Amino acid sequence: MTANEALASYLNSLEPKERAYKTRDICKFCKKTKYVFYNWIHGRSRIDLAWRDKITQAIGENIFKNVTD
């Protein structure tokens, strides 16, 4: 599983309202636009290790523990 797939899978497991809140939180915490965020979700750009740590801090759990890339 890639980091992009892990993030997309996590967000897809949430209720729509909670997904919107988490998306907002990640964008604010990482200081990224929604455009960059959606590129991450759809696999158009890679999520680097530094951003994985920031995303983990923003959502409060490590969703990248099974990532192989």
C-alpha cells in the first residue's frame, strides 16, 4: 500500500462530515491547498515522509504504518 492509498482509504472510512473536517484539518496543519491535498488522495503526487508525519499529527493517529514505499 502506498501513502496515497493509505490516506484515501482512511478518509473513505469516515462519515462525510468527519471527512470534511479531517480534510480541512490536514490542509491547515500542513499549510497545503486543497488542490495539493486532492493530488495526494488521487495519487498524482507523492506524499513525502515529512508530510506523513504532519498528517499523522493532524489526525491524531498513524495511518502510514503499513506503507511500503
